[in-house]
Amino acid sequence: MLENMRISIQGIWSHKMRSFLTMLGIIIGIASIIAIVSTIKGTSEQIKEDLIGAGNNTVSVSLNYGDSDYDPEYGMTDGTEPPLLSDQQKEDVMNLDHVENATFFYSRTYTSSVYYENTSFQGGSIYGIDMNYLDTCGYMVRSGRGFIQKDYDEMRKVVLVDSNAADNLFAGKDPVGKTIEIGSEPFTVIGVVEQNDDYQPNIKTIDEYNQYYQMIMGTVMIPNKCWPMAFKFDEPENAVIRADSTDNMSSAGNAAADIMNQGINTNTSKYKYKADDVMQQVKNLQKLSESTNTQLIWIASISLLVGGIGVMNIMLVSVTERTSEIGLKKAIGARKKVILFQFLTEASMLTSIGGVIGVIVGIALSKVVSELSGAPTAISIPAIIGSVLFSTLIGVIFGLLPSVKAADLNPIDALRSE
């Protein structure tokens, strides 16, 4: 085996230009496939980050009425009462497999019940949060302090604002210590919070801007124990679940929704908790992107076919050039399979070297495309390994006919060839 490889490398090196031109089809095909696969993988990762952030793994579980989100500000015209979550349900959600953390909160959007002096907090959101909310949703205290357990136990009328709400309500003033009015009740601002970049959506289009408009306008947060003070009646809560990995987001969110739906007759009631299946959106967009690029891979594979035909051609030439050598080896006792294996090894070495060069060129090409077009790329190790193995397989397949021809030569006729 090693002797055959040494002879093959010597043969390739002794005809450098011819060997390179033979490899060229393999190099171009492999380089094209590596570049395309890298672009596919990079685009898929970018889609995932745009939709769910760079690894925050959070899933929202919200109460729906029919096909729409339940809005507690307007209620429902059929007079039915929305379901309320029990402490046991919340504990069961926290104890689910693959759930690292969970938070339950009240919410109002497009609220007009928040004022600072004569400034109304229009278009933003107000949340009644538990102690887990800031950690689960990736908030950090920028100034002042966050909520402590005593704020909940003593039902203190305190409030946190995020940086967007601080800008919209206080116009550049330091909000800490200021008093705002929520539902005709005074609340003291104790801190300003800011969400980690990993938890914020990547907004690139007007549709995404409209979808995340409330987040852009800002959020005001009060302890959930104080929610009845501001809004005077019980309301259903929504949840945010943080899974232990991106792959487990959908299953963790659906499992949490199932627990939260306990006690609701989902066959007759229009109320139902649903988890946002963001991963399904990701998969749909990735599938659309990959189906387009798969066509490009098939086109690039034509280069490999052309390269394989080139290998077959040059190996046939090599057999013709080395007819007397083959005859001499057979005359001194070389068996048919030895000759066959020698030429197969040479063909495989030729395409394998071309595959390795193609991988290097493909990686460089993907980096150049990324720099010029701004398209994200991510190198795929399985694609690299698969490309080298595939190029070797091409050498075996297209080198088989010349190898068989060499092995079948009659030693007497071969020795007479010159």
C-alpha cells in the first residue's frame, strides 16, 4: 500500500503540469461545493440569530383567544372569564426537562395608563413581573437597582424602566427617584434596565420594525404583586421559557404550554396557551434558502463529472505509456490484482490531492465572497471531510476502467509494444 502510494506520488510529480490540469476539474468542483455549503451554513446561522438572537434560547408562551392573542385591556365579548395559572402549574413548568428558567408576567401593550407629569407613555408596554423575569429575558440593571424580595413581600409601589422607556418618558433626565403614574397610582422609579444584545431581535425591514414596535418604544415593569393595584382585577399571565439549547426550544415551549392549558377544555373553550414556534420559522426559512443553493451544488457537481472524465483519460494515457513496464512486472510474477491496485491507487491519489487543494481554494473563495458581498459564511467540517472522501471515490470509479485495462494486458504483447 505505502509502496503504491510512493510510486503514485512520484508519477504525479514527474508530470506536474499534466497532473495539475487533470486535477483542475476536481479542484474547481470541490472548491465550488465548499464555498456554496459554507454560504448555506452561514446563511442558516444568520437566519437563526435574526429570529431568536445569538443563543438566548427563550420561547414566549402566551394566551390566545381563538386565533388572536388575548388582550386583557379589551376583554372578550362573550363574557367568559380567562383562565388563571395556579402556583402548582408554574412550579411544574419550572421543573420541566430542558427548561433552565421560566418567568410568568402580566402585560399590557399600547397602554395609555402610564404618565410622567404631562408625558404619556404611548405605544410602549407595561409588565407585571416576577423575580425571574430580568434574568430569564436577559436584562441588566444600568442604573439604580432591580427588584428585591421585599418589594414583593411588602407590595411596594416601585417601577423599573428600560432605556427606551426612559428616553421616551423622561427626555434625557435621570429617571431614578422620579414618580410616574400607572393606572392612577403613583410608582417610584428605582432603576433603569437594558436588555443584552443577544436577546434583541435583528431588525432589518419595516415589517420587523412593526412587529417589534412595542420593544422599540420601551417597557415599564412593576412587581406582579402590585398589578391589581394598577389595574384593579385579576388577569391571566403569559410566560417566557428559557431552554437549555436552541434545539430544545420548541419541545420545551410546547411542554410548558401543555401544562399551562391544564384545566382548560381546549375542545370547547376558545382560550388556549400557545408557544411561539420560532424554530419552525427558522427551519422554513432555512429550507427555502437551502433548496435554492442545492441547485447550485448540483451545477457545481458537473465540474466533478468533467474532472472524473479527465482522470479516466489521463490514466488511459498512462497505461499506454507504461505498457512495457506492466509487461515486465507481469513477466517477473506480478499478479493481476497488484497491477489493478497500483493504478487505482494512482488515480485515487490524483483526485485526493485535487480534493485537498479544492477544499483550501473553497475556504479561501468563501472568505472572499463574504468580504465582497457581505453574505455570512460558516465552514462545515463534515463538508470538508465528505469532499475529500468523495474526490477519492471519483478516483476509484473513473480510474477503474484504465486499471482493469492495465491488469488485463497480456505480458508478451506488453513486452513487444516497444
